[in-house]
Amino acid sequence: MFLTLATQSLAELLESAGISSGWQYAGAAVVHMALLFGVFSLCPFFFIWMERKVAGRIQDRLGPTRVGGRFGWLQSLADGIKLIQKEDLCPPAADSLLFRAAPYIVCMASFAAFVVLPFSDGWVAVAADSGLFIMLAVMSLEVFGIILAGYSSGSKWSLFGGMREAAQMVSYEIPLAICAVIPIVAAGSLNLNEIGNMQSGGIQNWFLFHDPFTFIAFFVYFIVATASCKRAPFDLAEAESELVGGFHTEYSGMRWSFFFMGEYASMFAVCGIASILFLGGWNTGIPAIDQGLAAMRASSGPSAYLGGVLGIGVFAVKAVIGVFIQVWLRWTVPRIRIDQVITVCLKYLVPISCFLFLGSITWPLLLHAGQQRTTWTSEPLGERMAAAIPGNVAGRPANPDEPAANPDGSDESRHPASDVPSEAAPAGHAVTWMKPVEVTR
Amino acid sequence: MFSQLIQNLIDHTVETSLGYFQAELWLCGTIVVLLLARLFSLDRLLPGNVLALAGSVTAVFAAWSQLETVQAEPGFSETFFTGLMIQDLFSVYFRLFLALFLVLTVALTILSGIPDGEDAPDFYTLLLGATIGMMIMAGANNLLMLFIGVEMASVPSYAMVGFLKGRRTSSEAALKYVVYGAGAAGVMLYGISLIAGVLGTGDMSLLADRIRIVAEGGVAGLGDAEVRLVVLGVMLVLVGLAFKLSLVPFHFWCPDAFEGASAEVGGFLSVASKAGAFALLVRFAVSLSGPSSAALMSAFGIGLGVIAMVTMTFGNLAAYGQSNMKRLLAYSTIAHAGYMLMAVSAMLVMQNSPQAGALGQEINACIGGLLYYLAVYLFMNLGAFAVVALIRNYTFTEEISSYAGLGRQNPVLAVCMLFCLVSLVGIPPFGGFFAKLMIFGSVYKAGDLHWSMYLLLAVGGLNTVFSLVYYLRVLKVMFIEERPADSRPIRLPSLERAYVSLLGAFVLLLGCAPLLADGLTLLAGEAANSVFSAAVTSR
Amino acid sequence: MNGEAVFFTLFTVSACLGALAVVVSQNVVRMAFWLIICLGSTAGLFFLADADFVGAVQLLIYVGGTLVLLVFAVMLTSSGPYVKIETSPGEVILAGMIGLLFLFMVIAAQTGIDWEGTGSRIAEASEIDPPDGTFDTGAEGHTLRPIGMSLLGLRPDRGAAASGTLFTGYLLPFEIVSVHLLVVLVGAAYLARAKRRREA
Amino acid sequence: MQPSLSGYLLIGAVLFTCGVVCMATRRNAIGVLMGVELVLNGANVNLVAFSRYTTLGIDGQIYSLFIIVLAAAEAALALAIALNFYNNHLTIDVDKASSLKG
């Protein structure tokens, strides 16, 4: 979670202890991988507790009240301990290798997506240039685990559940990707960190309010994201009334809970994307506070650290509100039929998102024709972006004679799990224009 | 940067490239209109076949106008779409050839009614899509476009072979075709990756030059590790092309695919995909030939000659035992691919010999002969397949035995079939004879340079004689045997009669009408010239 | 031994083992599973080679799309619960030997190549930037914008000379592939659907 | 093992060979298609490696992007055909496809 910042400091620490370069980053990466995994294994515990509490309140009950105090804080932990103790069953009809592997695939796909998700300005494990795209790509792997789980269980319920689920997730990936691309049209970058920073300076700069199309796109995105997490009212794969447990009918114990950890993690991931793409990410939306936080992050020492943590707080609140709404929907909206699920996607959501996409492309053109500007938010985004990219407009060398060779070469090892800046690429170099904004730390 | 982008788009893409790409664009537009017409339920008003016919006729006109402009400037050769494609008489010739063939195929499908009104948009979408791919194959100047062209031509063809989806044979043919085809494409792609990687470019006009640079001392030999890898890559690409050309030993899909597919699709595949693949083979071979790679390419030429010998011998021998007409024509297609490959082989041997400078005219004549052969092959092979398709509509079978007594009952069909088959054998005065003569002549000239070309010529001659046997067997059934009394009479409407007589007439006229034949020869010669001029200027 | 090497080794081993397991496996679904492992590790290799966009596309389209389709097809066409493939041992040995021979041939062809020398010779002769030149794919793996530009027909990676001559841009394949996809989609939809009855 | 061009090419060669062997030995049409995917992936590994280490530059990455898309299209059609074959024959064993012979 604090990877970039902490990896670097930890690496420095290890280096001072006399560990060779390379290993220090590997060590730091492993430690933080463990941290990330630990944090997000706890995340589902919180969400499950929230789900039960919200469900209870909506159904006019109290929900868990005993374990761990008045609000049942530790109910999920108790559940977890119970699940670990359960026998790990593999039905004789199942294909044991695939049956055992499937939950791990689901879990890994959901967690791996967090590698490129920034939690605060610069607090990201890998500041990938195509972060959003990588995130969607990695999350799309989840469907495999589900198909394999359904198929390898050797049970009809599981098979049907898996097939339904696969059809649903693959279909909903299309509008999900299109809706996620709509704010990208305005931002001009797929780098999630860059996108988050662009929305600083007031709520009017959030992409939600960028133009009418992004506004609608947010709601479409949220619906689609709910469906792609196979949450009610789209949870056909595990429709108890029809399919017993769907693809996880045959699972028990820890393996069963892996599916749920994956589900809650991907709920948080899609809501995190929504928060960065539409809701300003780690920006509060109040200019004064935002500027203060940005100044804190720009400073050094503990106050920069604190600024980052506060950014995480803002970001997490937005994402958790998203998850809360998904929970809320689950307990208030009845489940729809499988054919309706697919119809809603292919006949309504895909055309709507395509229309929004087209609209968001034509919007700046229209605005430019009418008002000589490309956004109606305070400062034209394009200019802010141009300023953020060193040498993009002004820095592009006019003379082609500028020395072309880069003496340091590209073979400088680049650590995959941490964003170690390469020593190459001196400032003002001919290629700097095409590098996106350096992640500020 | 951005303004430069826009400027490039306007200057090069819109003003030049799109003009050169007109015929393909019309076909793309037709596809979209076809699908839109069905979407908005206008297909009663605008039936798919009419739209497809209109689109392909427009493409013919577009290609024709290009032909006139390009012909006005001898040696014209220009790359477009930032060097991905090349516009010269060679590519325009193929574009016109394919567009014309598309019109004829669409007309045939309208007459024989193989896609019903409901499936027509699907069928014509696939047909047009495949044709666009073949046109790209003919004009490719980049290894990526080469691969895209091959894929665009093959993948819709797989679907077309399986178009009669309720039939067991059809789906089986499609499965075999797609499985082998996908494998061949993959192998070809691996070869492309090796070539592009070692030579550091995908631009085909740079390949020969890059081989010179990469090779130690400027002469490419197998002792060089780099050259070895390039040669491996070239061989893998040739595997893919050999598959498209149904050369032995990559021919096994061909009879099955042709038997399972409807005759119309068979005719289309046997001519069009072969034409596209030959265009690509010639371009690829020419792009690799240069002073430094002469010895290697000459060896390649001889290797292709050996493959040609095996291919035509195998095709003719296997055709002998066939009882199904489509299968027989499929083996005949294999044999003809062998004949046509002779021209490429002779071209490579001559072009890469030390006397290449003095042989310019002869090298030209090889490719000119190939182009002429393809043009004649279009009419004779399509004619044969058209007759098969039309007879099938009455007898519901494609067995040769069911053709008994056709000569008396329906002389127009039978005479057209006679023309086509005799021309396929290569008997004067039909077009096939002159086409074969031109190719054999080129191979004879190449014989001065390497003895194996004489052998190739001898094998080609023997095969021609042998092929007479099985073609005549069909004619014997048609003209000498009695028609069984209980069989269904075949009475063609006048439009269909006109169609087959047109094809038959062309087969005859391309052989014995000097005006037409000479015009085509001249055009083929010029087109052949342009493919070399492009290679020379870029060097 | 640094982090990159660790990951490279890891992905190499899993890609190769995955590929071998695909060949050896006797069960179609397990083959698909091993293929996922293999292609996923290949995507990891792409990330290591600073081609993050290609890696992401590989994950999204290949693993998340094509392979899902394959598994679907396995499910729709399997008659028993798990489709077993019977291969006779002789066949396996023969195929293995031919495969080893082939592998040896491919490897033999590419050993002994002086890649740097070749690259610099090409660069020198054709006046383009040398392999380690201005377009530094290694620089943080930022290949997204150059790829986008190249698709539109502008080549920032060709650096200094970009102002004058035209370098290969990929607008045409980008557009023509979309036509191809449309055609193939129509074809696949036709083959997969039942014959429609037109309502009178 | 340091990443290097020959390392990548070796992986490409292994994938390619496995794919070819898979295509040659499988009876199941879908198994053959998986072999094809392996072959295509071998080519992709090569191209990406060349794009990283040689003058091919970003062209290699673009090639591999197009290849991935074309492979997806091909697989979609191939599977539609396989499905169609299954509907007619109730098997997808390539060897049992034997009504066409000669």
C-alpha cells in the first residue's frame, strides 16, 4: 500500500545493511507484497461485517452484535476461523488439479489488480503508463477461475453457474471498458496517478462534472461494475433458488472463502477505479484543503508521509462509500433473470456506453466551436496536462539535429515491482516529451 | 507534433493513399451497406446479391480507372499508406483481376442461388471481405501487411467453405481447412518474426538491402548465423504461402475443402486465393533478391522448381482416380499451381544469375506468362466450376457419372465444359495453350542457366500429356455415354446459358483472338515489368 | 542477480513448463489451464521487456478473451465429463523426437548471432537510430504514446529524422483489421446460430 | 538468468516447437487450436524481444498487437466452425472426420 515510498526507504535501509543492489529491491518488494496482501485479506473481513450489518439494518434487524463487542466487530474473524477449521473437500467426480487451482486464480486476479492502483498521489506499487488498462486486463482473468471452478467440480449446478457467470462477466467487460474510457477521453492518459492529479483544485474539476456524458457514464459504470463483480441484482451465478451455490456449490472451507475474498477485493477495486476516474481520487474537492494536502505531499519528511496517508483516507472513504452502495443495492433490489441480465448488457448498456463515448468525443469539439474552449471546468484540462508533461508542447526540440543517442542505454535494469527511476534520460532530452508526468513523491 | 500528424494525414493518407485504395474502399463500403440494409430490414428492397453485385462492379470501375492512370506512366511505382502498400501496374493488375473475378462469382451465385435471400448478406460479406484481403496480398509492401492480407483472405474463406452449415461434408471441410490453415498461418508468422527481427525492418522493399548489410562481407551465405536465421524465416513464410497455393506437401486440405464447399466457393478459392498468393510470392521473392543474396535466391528458385515438379505430378496422378467432379477439379487446381510455380522458379533462377542484366526481357516474360496464365485460368476454372454448380442444381449430385449424355441434352453447358477442360489441358487454340506456352518458354530459357530447368520443362510436358487422360474421361462421359432415361432433364434459363457461354467464349478468345490475347499479353508484360522496377528503384 | 533476473527466470520457467504441459496433457481442459499459465507468464515477460501495453493486451484479449472462448468451446463440445485424448506412446515418442530436432534447429540457427554488431551495422547503413537510441523503450516502459502515435502514422521513436521523411505508420492496418473483425464476426455469428425462420 | 535477447528467443523457440508438436499430435480440433495459439505466442515473444533489443523498435510491439487481434478473430471463427462440426458429427475428433476421402 505504501509501496513506492516505503519500498524506497526500506531498500535504502537494506543497502546500508550491506545487501547488494537488486536484492534490496527484491526484498523490499517481497515485504510490501506481503503487506499489501495482508491489508487486503483484512479488507474482506471489514466488508463482510459491513454487509451483515447493512443487511440487518435494511431488514429491520440488528445484524451481528456479540462477537467482539457491541457491534460485532470480530464476527468476520470468527467466521474466518471457522472456515479454516473446516475440512477441505474435493468431490470424487472433480478434476482435482483444476478444482484446487481455481480459487487461487480468482483470488490472484483480484489482488494483482491493486499493483497499479494508486492510493494516494504517487503511492502506487507500479506507476504504469497504461495503469487503467492493465487493471482492467488483470481483473478480466477472474472469469477463468470461475469457469474452471464450475467445470472441474463435476456437478451440474457448478457447470451451469460457471457458464452463466462467464457469459455475464465477459459481456459486461465491454461496457465496463467503454465507460472507463470515457473520462480517459477528457484526461488523455491512462496513467491512474496522472488522472487523479488532474482532478485537483475543486469539485468542479472532477471528471464526474466534466461534461454531461461523463456524468451519465459514472452511473452506467457503477451499474456495470456491480454486475461485473457478480453482485446482486446480477448474482445469477450463485442464484440459490435455481443453482444451489452456482460455481462454488462443491467448495468448502478456505477454498470457498477465497472466492469471497476475491469478490470483495474486486468490489473495492472497481470502486477504487470509479473514485479515481470520476470522483477525484485523493482530492477532497475543496480547493483550500486540496492545496494544503498537495503542499504537504510535496514537502519532505513526516509531513509528506502524513499527506500521503490523508490522501489514502480520502480515497478509501470514496471507495468504501461505493462498496456500501453496492451492499445496499444487494439487499434492496430483487435478483433479475439471466436472460434479462444479458439483455440489459447487450441491448441497453453497450449502446448507451457507445453513445456516451461518441458524445464525450464530440463534446470538446462542440464546445470549442461555440466557446473557444474545450472544457467548461475552470481551467482547460488539456493545458493542465500539457504543463504536467515536461517538454510536451514547448519542450519538443525544434531542431532535429539534437543528439539522438542516449548514452545510458535501455539495458539499465528496471525493477518490475517498484518504480525505480532509471538513471538515464537527462532533462531536456529529445525523448522526454513522450514520457508522462513523473510521479511526484 | 500534432499539427504534423494532421498534415501527414491530409497530405499522404487522404490525398494519395485513399485514391490508390479506392477499389478496396468500395468493397468495405459495400460490406457496411449490406449489413445496414439487413439491420434496418431493407433487404427486401435492396437484396444482398444486388448490393454485392453493384459494389463489385463499382470496384471494377475503380480499378479500371487506376489501370489507365498507372499505365500512362511506364514504370510507375509508389508506396502509399506510409510504405505499407505499393501501387504499381502489378498490384493494379491484380486488383482489377480480383474485382472482375468477384463480379463473375457474384453473378454465378445469383444465377445458381447458393445463398438464399436470408443468408445473402452473410455470404457476400465473407466473399467481399476475402477479396479485400487478396487485394491487400497483391499490394503488400510490408511483412505485417503480408500477414494481414493472408489472414483477411483465409479466415473468411474458412467460413465460406463451411457455409452450408447443415451438411456434414461442408462442416468437415471447414474444420479441416481452418485447423490446417491456422497452423500454416502461425508457422508463417514465426518466420516473419525472424525475418523482421534479424533485418530490423518489416518493409519489404528494404529486405534485400538489409540482407547485404547483415551478411558478412556483403555476400549472403549459409555460413553466416544471421543469414541462416533469415533463411529459416523465409522457409517458414514459404510454408504459409505454399499452404495457400496448395503445393505438395501442403496440399492435403485442398481436395477436402473443395469437395465439402459448394462449387461456387470452390471456384472462388481455386482462382482468387491462388492469384493473391502468387502475387505475394512474386513480391516476396523479388523483395529478397538482390546482388548479395543471388546465390541463395537462385537455390530457392531451383527448390521451388522441385516443388513444382512434385506438385503437378502429384496433382495429376491423384486426379486420375477421382469420381467426384469437384474433387477432380481440386486436384487439377493443385496441378495448375505446379505449372504456375514453374514461372516463379524460372524467374528466380534467371534474375539471380550473373547474366541477369542481359536477361531483363526474359525475366519479365516469366512473370508476364504467370499473369497471363492466371487471367486465362480465371475463365477456364470458373467456367468449369460454374457448369458443375449449374448441373448440381438439377441433378443434386456432383459425381462424374451423372454427367452422362449431357452433350446431347444440353449442348451449351457441355460445349462450355469442353472448352474449359481442353483449355485446362493446354490444347490450341484455347487460352490455356498459350499461357502454358509462355511459361514453358520461360523455363526453357532458364534451362541455359541451370540444367534442372530442363528437367522441370520435361516433367511439365509429361504432366500435360498425362492430364489429358482424366480430362478426356469427363468429356467421354459427357459426349459419348447415353443419358439414363429416368434422369432429370437439364434445361437452363437463357441467362445462365448466356453466363456460361460468355466464360467459354473468353476461354476461346484468349487463345485465338489476337486482339484480346495480345492486349492481355502486353498488359501482363507491363505489369510484370513494374514489379521489378519497384525492386530496382528501392535498391 | 537482481529483481529483473528473478522475475525473468520465474516467467521463463513457467512459460516453458506451461507450454510443455500443454503438449503432454491428456485432458483438454487441463490443456487450457496450462495454456493460461503459459500465456500469462508470457504477458509477464512482455512487462519485463518494457512492453506493458502489449502485455496488457495479451492478458485482456488473449487470456481473457480467446482462451475463455476456447474453454467455452470445450464445454459445448465435450460429450463426457472430461474429454480425454488418447495418444499412443509411439506417437508421443516420435513427436517428441521430431520436436527436439526442430527445437535444436531453431536454436542452432539463432546461436552465434552477434546481435549488437548486426544492429549497429543496420543502424549505420540505414541512418536510423541504433538499438539503444533515442527511442528508449527501457525508459520506464512508457510505450503507450509512441504506440498510439505510430498507429496514427507518426513515428516519434524514429527521433531526429521524424520531421523529414515519412516513417512507417500503422493507420491502414488499424482500420483494415476492423473491417476484418466485422467480417469474421458476421461469419462466426452465421455459423454458430441456428437457421432463422423469417416471420411472414 | 539475466534477460537477454537470446533468452527471449529461446522462449519463443520453445513455445513455437511445443505448438507445432501439439498441432501434430492432437486429435481434438480444439487441442490443435491451442497448439496454434502457442505458435502465435512464440512469434509474439520474438517480436517483443526484437522490439526491445534491435533496430526493429516499436514496430515489433505493434506487430504483436495486430497479431493478438488477428489471432482472436481466427480463434473465434475456428471455434464457430468446430461447434458447427460438433452439431453435425457429435465429435470434434479430427481423425473421425472422414466422410471426405480420396
